[in-house]
Amino acid sequence: MPTEHTYKQFDTDLENMRARVLQMGGLVEQQITQAMEALVNADFVLADQVISNDHLVNALEVGIDEDCAQIIARRQPTASDLRMVMTVVKTITDLERIGDEAAKVARMAREIHQNGRIYQPKFNQIEFMGTIVLEMLHKALDGFARLDATTAIEVCRSDVQVDEEYHLVLRNLITYMMEDPRTISIFIDIMFVAKAIERMGDHAKNMSEYVVYMVKGKDVRHTTVEEIERTASN
Amino acid sequence: MPTEHTYKQFDTDLENMRARVLQMGGLVEQQITQAMEALVNADFVLADQVISNDHLVNALEVGIDEDCAQIIARRQPTASDLRMVMTVVKTITDLERIGDEAAKVARMAREIHQNGRIYQPKFNQIEFMGTIVLEMLHKALDGFARLDATTAIEVCRSDVQVDEEYHLVLRNLITYMMEDPRTISIFIDIMFVAKAIERMGDHAKNMSEYVVYMVKGKDVRHTTVEEIERTASN
């Protein structure tokens, strides 16, 4: 029979696991912020830092996955505790992929600025996309920390906005390329930066959908924004 | 105490879960094959079929996730059984994302051919990439079915090849665009097809890394191809 001590230990294990997810989330937020700064300010030192810090994100993913397997094996969680562990397993995969995209942005920042080829104003829209995505990630992590499913509503709405911005950016970049074909290479690099940011948004959306599952016990992936709103606010 | 009956039921549950993963894998293979056919033959009917079948892939992901949670809650697996369940949870996420990319290729096929804008030969390289990626997925699923970690070696090597092909395609497309800027839009669509296929390769690689973890009990994500070779063949 589990003793009171066992229960306490279980709560501590779950609490530690949650804390590590939030630590990983904070690191990934920092990676995005710095990757965007590196891009906008042509800061090579910062770009290199983001690229070399990616392994910290990866190590956290591997470590937290181990924690989850150990909690399942030793503590045999059920119901909402099990949902939390499953949510963590999924969440850290998306966090790690956001980290990959941030490192990709940092690598593109190096590429784009390598010959001092680019002029500032072209990054306004991309910066704006980055700001929205950072907010989305922050809200998804906040929902996870406070067991608050309603944050998913805002995150999913913002994802629609990011997709729209992305298509605007794409259209503008194509116009620039057509105006001056010598710029094609560089604008394709910038296009892949926009794509990376758009994908970060998708991952943040996934994370907030897992929070709805964790809190409400209902899987809302592959449904509509309206369905997520209904489930999250019930 | 678990009875013999309980053990048998547990084995059946695990077997069913594995069978559903392979069913999902087969469906995703078909989605890729048909999306590539739709692209190369300008087949709109097939493209629409791939797009509308994406929900079947999604439904399998959600269903298998439920199975996994139930197996953990009711059967409390440990050691290699637990590793298998964790592997399935991760694998189906990647399978679902490959399915998304296949649907994206089908949507791009529609877009690319809508005005009969494109001539055949440009797809040779892309088709070749698609063939390699299909093989990678097949080997990853095969490794999963036969608990064979060594398939990961070939899958990881092929992923390097896909990345190289992808960069060749990118370079060629940029050359075409520079030669005739009116083609920029269309070649950017084709670029995103190449990108989608390259990502399928990444996901297949992830899947084969999970197989190594499942069989060998060692997490080889974020390591080198050499490290994966060492672990898989030991």
C-alpha cells in the first residue's frame, strides 16, 4: 500500500517535472528573443550563442523524457496525473522543435548578413511575427503552469494571425525578387526565416492544445478554433 | 496479483497498439505516394483525395494516443514494455506530421498545376527525393515492427542524402528564377514541396531513433550518425 510518504514523494516528482518544463520553456523563449535580435541587428556573436545553446534545449528534452518514464514506472500515475505526464512528453517535443527553429533563424541571420547585403526595413514584418509567436509561447507555458485551458483560445487565434502575416511576408518578398532578380538568394533566406517563425507558432498552438487535454481531459487537436474555445471555457 | 490471464491481455493490448501504429504508417506511406503522383501527373482528383484523407491520419493519432494512456493506466508497464509505449507516443506524432507534409504537397500540386503553368522535367529531382524518403519511412516502420535497431543506420545515412539533394534542388530552382523572374512564384511553390519532403525525412529519422531507444534502451537523439551506428549495432 502507498504510504503518505509515497504520495508526498509523488507530488514532489510531478512538481519537479513541471518546473523543468518551465525551465526549458524559459530557455526556448530566450533562444527566440536572441535569434530575432541577432537577425535584426546583424549580431554574429549572439547568433553563434543561440546556435551553440541549442544543445542545452536538446539535453533538457532528453532529461525530462527520462523523468517522465521514471514517474510512470515508479509512481504509476492515473487520471489527471497521467494526463499531465503525457502532456509533458508531447510538450517537450514541440519545445525542442521550436528551439531547432530558433537555431535555424540564428544560422540564417549569419547567412543573410555575411556580406552586409541587407538593409534594415525589410525585417519589420518578420520582427512583428516574432513578437506574436513569443507571446503565443509565453501564454502556452503560462496555461501549462497555471493549469489554465482558456489561454489556448488566445494562442489559437494568434496562430491564425501569424499565418496571415506569413502569407503577406511571402507575397512582399516575391515582389522584391521580381523587381530585382539579383536579390533572389537573399530573399529566399529571409523567406525561410519567416517560415521558421510560422512553424514556431504551430508548435506553440500544439502546446496549448495539450494544456486543454491536460485540464479538461478532452483531445482538441485537429478540431476547429471554435471547438477549442467551447472546450476550454466549459 | 496479476494472473496469467492479465498477462495475456496485456500482450494483446501491446500487440493491438503496435498493429495500429503499422496501420497508420501504411496509410501515411500511401499518402506520400499519392501526393507525389498528384504532383508529377498533375492529377487533381488524387490531390483532393490526399487532402481529404489527412483526417484519417489525424484520427489514428488521437486514437492510438488514447490506447497508450489506457495501457499505462491499466497495465502499468515497466522496462521494455514501457519503452515501447513511450516510443509509440513519440512515433505517432512524427507520423502525423509526415501526413501533414503529404497533404501540403498535395495542396501545392493543385497550386502549381492550376494554370497548366509547369513542364514535367523539373520534377525529376523532387521525385527522387520522394523515393528516398518513402524508403526511409518504410525502413523506420520495419525496424519498429521487427524490433530491429540496425535499420536506423540506413535511415540516418539516407537523411544526409536527402538534405544534400534538397540543397541541390534549392540551388537549381534559384537559377531558374534568376533566368526568368516571371517563374519566381511557381518555383517558390516547388521549393516548398522540396522543403516538405526534406521534413518528411527528418521525421522518419526521428522515428528510427525512437526504435533504437525502444530496442537498446539508449536515447540517441541529438547525437551523431556514428553514435547511432555504434549503439544500434551493439
